Amino acid sequence: VPEQVLAGKKVTITAGPTREALDPVRYLSNHSSGKMGFAIAAAAARAGAEVTLIAGPVRLDTPAGVTRVDVVSTDDMLAAAEQAADDSDLFIAAAAVVDFRPAIVAEQKIKKEDGNDSDVLSLVKNPDIVATIAARKNKRPFVVGFAAETEKVIEHAKGKLARKNLDMIVANDVSDPAGGFNSDRNQVVIIDNAGETALPAALKTELAAELIKRIAERAFAGTHP
Ligand code: PMT
């Protein structure tokens, strides 16, 4: 019987990639499968939470007892996150959000015959979803981010923890082919203002349960459902 460490808590989780249209047939995205975020949603539900899972385009079944909101673009994920966070005690951002989107979405398919030889795409920065939630003065949940890094993993993750005003960050070395994007396994370091905890490599499903336990301890220690 799993410990009900999140009994009575409302939790919002983002998962998977976002996708930004270039034209009616093309998009910008990344290799996130959603496995990490979905595993966290399943673990949170098993721990007694009322879970809203905001999912980018992924091919995964909805975990038992979880309310799923499907989105495609970053703007749509932000809108869904803002709405769900109003009523949440805990917000966990496992999504791999596309940082830049095309400045203009072409109404018709972009043609290589139209003199488009180079510099075809002009990009603009997307909003930062987890930083937007963490910047709230009111209705601010406990906010946990991820950091997908390919070098200086801890240093870069600490930078994001501070810059985005997060309560905790899960540093993820995505240069390791045994973990990160699309793998069934992962290895992470949890960082907050109290220090760093490296967790052993494990299946994302197992790691998710461990993360939920540790996040609940930090977020709700001393509170009673
Ligand atoms: O989905 P899987 O295939 O299982 O892979 C899991 C994972 C590698 C995607 C996951 O473990 C992970 O690391 N997720 C974060 C991916 C990421 O884009 O990290 P980042 O370092 O670029 O972003 C830092 C944090 O800000 C993340 O919490 C991210 O969700 C959030 N963010 C980033 C940009 C943006 N515009 N809005 C955001 O909310």
C-alpha cells in the first residue's frame, strides 16, 4: 500500500513536448515522449493527489485517476497551466517546452521555389510557463521544474532554479543516452536551497515515486491533510 503523502493535495503536471506550426504541414518540436511527466502524474495520483496532467502531443495512455488536458502549442500549454495552477498546491514542470516559435505561421505551405534559399525562418521567444507560475504573488503553488542539460548540469540547473524563482529543480543530464528524452530510464539530481541529492539511475516509473516522496516532504512537511 503506497503512502498517501499527497492526500488532499491538488497537483498540476506538464509533460511531453510542445509543437509550433511553421505552416499547415510542418512544425518545430523536440524528442520528449512524455514518459517522465506521465510517470510523475501516475505516482502523484497513487499518493492520493487530485492530478491534472497537461500533455503536449504524445502517444501515451492517461494514468489511472488522472485528469488529462491535451494541448499542442506553448501558448495553449501556458493557458491550461495558468488555469490549473489557480487551484493547485503543487506544480511540476516536466514538459520540454519549445523555447522559440516561428515569428509568422505561413498560411500556405512554404515553397522552396519562392526564392527561399536560406534564413527562411524567423523565430521569437516563447513564454516561460514554469517561470510564469513561479512569479505569481497570489495562488502560487509549490513549484518544481526540470533542467535538461547537456553540460555543466548542476551549475546550469542551479541557474534555472534561481532565475525562474523555483522551489526545487530536477537536474537531468540528457547527453547520457541511458536516460533523458524518450528513454524508459532516467538519472537525476534534485536541487533546492537546502542542497543537492543525486538519485540512482532507475526506471522513470520508479524514479517518479521517489521524486513524489521527496517533493511532498519538502513542500508539505508539517502540514496535515
Ligand atoms: O518526456 P521524456 O521523453 O520522458 O523525457 C523527459 C525529459 C528529459 C523531457 C524531462 O525529464 C525533462 O528534463 N524535462 C524538462 C525539459 C526541458 O525543456 O528543460 P529546460 O531546461 O529547457 O527547461 C527548464 C524548465 O523550464 C523545465 O521545467 C521546463 O518545463 C520549463 N520551461 C521551459 C521553457 C518554457 N518556455 N517554459 C517552461 O515551462
